[in-house]
Amino acid sequence: AARLAAGNCVSLVNKLFADDAYSIRKGMALVRPPGHHAGRRSFQGFCFFNNVAVAAEHAVKAYGCKRVLIVDWDVHHGNGTQEIFYRDPHVWFLSVHRYGTKFFPGTG
């Protein structure tokens, strides 16, 4: 399921940038598991692949995107996504989550 979720996000990026009869102008991937706790070298919270990070990195590297905005609206902080893109000037990350260090993952 985790590999399919990440692959579907990459497919969505490809459809957004396609220049053919099957291209789309807008899209949203509703996938489980969300992946936002998976970092570059670690996974946690049932997240093995960071789906949105895989898709954003694909958009930047394959299609030359200069700006990607990730809006993570979840009860938990997307600590993995933040860690991956913290110093990346092409990807902006906004996490809207419940605040508190006693709430998983304790980084919000």
C-alpha cells in the first residue's frame, strides 16, 4: 500500500505536466498511509515513504519546478516532510496540526 501511494503521487505529477490528451490541470492525491512522518533516513508513525515529498522532489527534478507548496493539514505535525525540505529553497512546507510536545510525534 505504501509503494502504491507514493507511485500514485508521482503519477499525479506526471499527469499535471503531461502535454497530451490525458493531461489534467488540477489534482489532489488522497492516499493512505499519508507518509508525512517519514524522513530521508527514517520512518515512523506507520509512514514508510513520504508520498508528498516523493512527488514534490519529482516535480522539481523531472520538470524543473522552482516553487512547490506542500500544505499538510492533519492532527499530527508532518515532521518528516519538514525535515526533508527544511533547507530546500524550491519547496515550502506548511503544517497545520495540533500543538503540544506530549502529542505524537512530539515535534509540533
